[in-house]
Amino acid sequence: MPRGSMSAQIRALLQGVDRATVDQGCELLYAMKEPSLVNAVVDDTRFDDSGQIELSLKLKRVLRREHAQHAGLRLALLRVEMEQIPPPPVLNLPEAKLEAADARALALSAGIAGVRALDLRYNSIGDDGVRALVSSPHLGDLVELDVRYNGIGDVGAAALCGGLPALHILRLQRNCIGPVGVRALSGRGGLRELDLRHNPVGPHGATALAGSARMSSLEWLHLYGDDVGQVGMDALAASRYLPADVRRYWRGRAAQ
């Protein structure tokens, strides 16, 4: 059967009035194991409670068995689950084998509207994935973004200087962000917590952070001494803009 006909048949079954018909639609979608088809069905279907629960359970069985081969299917399942009202305040997708294309699909999904914390640790979304998230029309309420270990460089860091108007917590540990990217990030206001550990920030990056009035909102600045060097530690300790507690911490580190 052509793919379009199969998709239409599954949609019709999922919108059935009785549980047996919905179950049949779930079985067909489960058997297909095709992320693009699942996404297409999710785009056009509103599941009643029984259909949603059944579909989620069946797709989860696929994921437990084949998640390494079907990373896109995991994202498709997420979209199904986000059809619930209200949306979950926290979305956890660490180690989901997500790449830039997956981040773009996620960013375009209306199901993420209302999400306040997004955990994408240990994936591979890179700069393009970050740019997609920043450009999302649905992440206006996002307060916390965790993209540690994602191969993000200066381009992605620069993208994070804008968008995501509610963002207060940004975790970027173990990426590839150097002084250029840090200088761009230093222009972002409103952050309460910034994690840049294990990035090649260097003294120039630390000096940019220390010299930015927009960093005055920071309550936590996570860096290691080796990330910034002695000159960088001295700059952070002497900053005119960083809060007193942050400066005090770096004075102690610089004196060691």
C-alpha cells in the first residue's frame, strides 16, 4: 500500500469511536516503525485519552528495543506525549542521539509551547541545532536550557545571545566555545546561572565576561581555573559588574 494511503488509513483508525478501532490504528503505526509517518500522523491527529495512552505504550516498546537505530522515533514519541494538556514543564532528552535535524523538528513542534526546562545533554545538536531552538516560536517560556556535551561552538554561542526571552539558566559545559563565542554570550542579559566549564574560554573570554554589565544578574558562573588561566581569574575577581559573591569566589581562586 502506498505510504500516503497507509497514513490516511492510520489517521482514520486513530479517530475511531471505539477502543478496538483505535487499538488497530496503534498497531499499524507501531508496525511501521517509521518516524516520518509518526510525525505526519501527529501533525494532523488529536488523540483521545485511550488512544494516546495506547499509542504511547506501543511506541515505547519500540524505543526500548530499537532506540539506537530509531533516534527519530524517540522524538516522534515525544511529540505524541506533548499533545497532552497542559504540556510538561520539563522535557528530558539526554543521551537521545539527537542531531541538528532532530532539534529543528523539536523547535517547530507546537507541542513544546509552555515548556520551561529543556534537557538535551549528551546529544549532537551542534550549532545548527542551537540556532533552531533559539529561533523556535514555541519556546518563549523556556527558563532553563541544558545543552552540555553537544558539540556547540562559537556560532552556536553567538546564536544564544538572542531569542529565548525567559531564559535564566544556560548550561554549556564541555562544548567547543572559545573567546569569540564567550564574548557574544557576554552580551546576553538576564542570566542567573551560566555554566561554561571545560570550554576553551581563555583569558580573553573571561575578560569579556568580567567587563559586561549584562553579567550583573549572574548568581552562579561555573568555570574552572584551567578554563580561563590566571589572567582570566584575576579579571573575574576584579570585575566591576559581576555580583559580590561571584567576585569573592574568584578572588579566592586567583589567590591560590
